[in-house]
Amino acid sequence: MAHFQIVSKRSCLHPKPEGLLLQYGTAGFRTNAKHLDHIMFRMGLLATLRSKKTKATIGVMVTASHNPEEDNGVKLIDPLGEMVTPTWEGFATKLANAEQADLVTALKDVIEKEAINISQEANVFTFYAFYYYGLVTTPMLHYMVRCQNTQGEYGEATVEGYYKKLSDAFFQLTKNAINCTDDQKHLSVDGANGIGAVKLREMEGYLKNELHITLFNDGSKGKLNYQCGADFVKVQQKAPTGLKMNPGERGCSFDGDADRIVYYYTDAEEKFHLLDGDKISTLISTFLKELLTQAGLVLKIAVVQTAYANRSSTQYLEDIMKVPVRCTKTGVKHLRHAAQEFDIGVFFEANGHGTVLFSTAAEEKIQQLVENPSTDEEAKRAAVILQNTVNVINQAVGDAVSDMLLIEAILAIKGMTIQQWDAIYTDLPNRQLKVKVLDRRAIDTTDAERRAVSPAGLQEAIDSLVKKHRRARSFVRPSGTEDVVRVYAEAETQESADTLAYEVSLAVYRLAGGVGDEPKPLH
Ligand code: 16G
Ligand code: MG
């Protein structure tokens, strides 16, 4: 067929380096940008097929997220703004790894397996394609795909539509603020020298006097995600460079494509305090639960976390807040899937990626309460706040801007300082390390990545190391985005967590084929 000849010809302009094998991982393809040309071309083809298959608009996002400047990445976004399904992740990997001569066969294979009508019209939103959106944050593209496929019900599929929907909801929420001084309306934002900074600057005009933002690492100088951004702050547990804040003031960091956010402050003793994804999900779920009670609504609310969640957060949610908690594997699609089982599913990774999902039934019940003339005043106020909370949230995906607005609104409504928020529970000290091994697939895990099943003896080694420390926990997993094994440890003291992380790293190095220098103690 003529189509395939064209594909074949064009693909020669984007040749695949022979023998190069890449995998559609946790968040699409991600590697050094110089290896991605053929991938971009092929993902364009796959997005078109996915669109024909679903008869809906599909998104293609080109981003390296929180990775350093030399990297890039690409992922596909499904009709409701969610990640593409596992079967199609498999197709993506097959297509990416087909040698030049086999590309058309690989394409035909997808068409046949999925019974795709090739003459069906296709619609793809991307950086430089049919609909030119230019540079947007990852969550903005997810949002627009969802708007497009709900015929505008979710919102208007434009950059302005996004700013307007979120800022309007934010204003409605902050109307309920108590005694909010100008000082409390101030927030320092580290834009990671990424796209979030650019978009936030554009959005500032929409936020008028309700939020005063001072933007740092806005991309005018400094490198993307270098010594700044959510990932740096979370992993290093220190403030980003380039940020100037007085003790007690609130600050937050986005990652490079603005789908993660973490908060922090420095106290009078100059000690740095991090409020990560766990603290955020606790704040949000507590807020929602209180509103449900005030509104007299019976809806099932739960929090979804991963193994990285601080045990203090899980205990607080389960024991004090009586909110059920689920643990899934790392990666947004897993959390999202679990969150969908509830009327209200709050999901956050400790690294700051997360959002809240509301079932259609939940949204309808809230709406009915708002509209019902016999709803009493307190219940109505709570229902209206719930409704505006739904509107400020980007349900398509974790979104730093949307999460920031929700957090700012909650703090304002509760009249809460960042210190009071931080004091809800105390994190157990923790440490993350990485170990280089010959082949990270040597590590296989179970129980939502909390236990290793291979290599033999590793879990037993971890268990006996953990026993040496108080209130300790540790696990290892192969990274889905980097060629390393990640190690996590938490314990009663920082020293204990550091020692445990080092000891477990050493066990990984010795039992799972470590390469390079042996891990060294941190102290
Ligand atoms: C990706 C994931 C993120 C996960 C991270 C883990 C998405 C959109 N993003 O960034 O959820 O936490 O990978 O990275 O799914 P790792 O496997 O290298 O630890
Ligand atoms: Mg990101």
C-alpha cells in the first residue's frame, strides 16, 4: 500500500542506530536526546494508530521531566488524559526496536492485532504537529487531551482555558479563607529552569491578588533540573540553589515539566524542612474528609501511595485519620489505577507526583447537594467547596500548578501555616541511594516492590540488616528510568537511615552484580 511505502521512505530520514534497544518504561522512552530521533518518528506513527483505534485525540508529550539537560523523552497520552495502556506500551517497545527493514511489518502487526481501520481519521495533539500548542507543561497537554475528548465538558482545550478554569476555581476557594494576610499569600516557587516557570509567569496575571508568587530558577539562566527542581530537593533533602527565602516562609519546587511539586521551609535554626508528596496527600485527604463530614456525604475516600511513602504518613492516615491506604508499584499508572476504585482516590508518590480522582457518582452527589434547595447552610458551604476543589484539580494527571493552587487554597481556608501543616506528623528520617549493577533486571520484586524475590539471598540480607535498626524499613528496586538499582531506607534517626541505606547498597552490590567502586559509608 502507498501509505507503507511513504512510511518506509520517511523512516530512512530518521534511521534507527543498529542494535540500539530501548524500552517504553515507566514514563515512556527516556534517554540521551541523541538516541531519540527514530523514536520520535515512530511514536508519531504509533500515536496516529492509537488515535484511529480509539477514535479519539491522543497526546504526544516530548519531555525529559526531571532528568538532566542532555536527556529527552517521549510518551503517549490516552483519550482521558491518562497514560497509554500496557498493551500499547508493548507495541511502542516493538516499534522502537524494529530494525529499519522490519518497521512496516511491525506497524502492520499492530494494525492487525488491534483490528484498526486504517482509513479512520486520526487526531494527535503534540508539540509540533497538527495542533500547535508550542511549549506546554506535561499536565497541560494531558488536560487538553481530556477536554478535547469530552467535547469541552472538562474545560476548554486551550492554554487560556486551562489558566482560566484553574484560577476561577482557586478564587472561589479562597473566598472561604480566614484572616489571610498579604504575608500568607506569598509563595516562593522554584521553576527548575523548566517549562513550569514560563507557564506560571503567564498565569500570574490570572491569579491577581490572591497569590503573590516570587519565581526563582525561571530558565533565564541556569540549567534544567540542575541543583534545583522537585527531584533534587526531595532526594538531596535540601533547598534548591538560587532560591532566597526568609525563615518560616513557604517555598515549593516544580520538576522540569511541572508534573511534580514539593514544599519546604527553613526554620529559625536554619534547619530545612521538606513537605513531600506524602505530606501533600495527607493535607488534601484530611481536608476532603472533613468536607465530606460537614456536607453529610457518604463517599469512600482512600489514599494511594508507593513503597517510598514515609511510614509515619501511612500510620497517621490509617490510625488517626482512619483513611484506608493502598500501596502500589512506582509509576503513575499503577497509582491511578488503584485510585479509580474509590469514590475519591487521592494518589501521590513521595516524590511529589499526584492528584485526586473523583468518580462520576461522587461528582454528581456533590452537584446535587449544591443544587438542592433544602440542603442546610453548613452542608451547602462544604459542598460548594468540594465542587470548587474538583475544578481546581487536574484529574488527568499530577500537575504542579494545579496541586500548588489546591494546597495554597487549603492553607488559606484552614488559616494554617506551613509549620502547622508540617507538624501534623513527623517524618521518619530516610535516605535514597543508587547502585550500579551489570544488569538491573537481576533484581525482581514483589508486594508492591517492598520485597525482593531475586537475586537469591538479597531479601534475607535486607531483613537482617533492618533488624539492627529501630523503626527501620528498607527496600530495593530496579529503576524504570535510569540504569541503576534504587535503595531506600528509613529509621528512627538520620544516622541509622544512612547506615542502613549504605549496608543495603553493599548487599545489592555484592549479590546483584555491582560494577565500579563498592558503595562507601555516608559518614
Ligand atoms: C517516572 C514516573 C514516576 C516515577 C518515576 C520513578 C510517570 C509519569 N512518571 O518519572 O511516577 O516515580 O518514574 O523513576 O509515571 P525510577 O523508576 O527511576 O525510580
Ligand atoms: Mg516530570
